[in-house]
Amino acid sequence: MDDEYEVFEAKHFLEKLRKKKIDDETQEKNRLNDKNNLVINRGIVSVMDYFKKYYF
């Protein structure tokens, strides 16, 4: 009985670790995407400001 419970507990613990790792990876990807989007948006704004300054 104790062995079965320990196996169940170990599987449950490993599953929680796996989910946490996936969540951490997803969070890191989202953070990098947000950072990249910010850089892209800054570039677009810079180009728009340039055109406003010299062409309008």
C-alpha cells in the first residue's frame, strides 16, 4: 500500500514539475514576444516621425 502511494505521489510531483516548466517556458516566450513587439513598435513610430518631419 505504501509503495503504491509513494509511486502515485512521485508521479504527481513529476507532473507538477513538468507543468511548471511548461508554464515558465511559456512565460519566457511571452516576455520575449512582448519585448520584440515593443522594439518593432518603436521602429515603426521612429519611421513615422521621420516621414512626418521631412514629408509633411
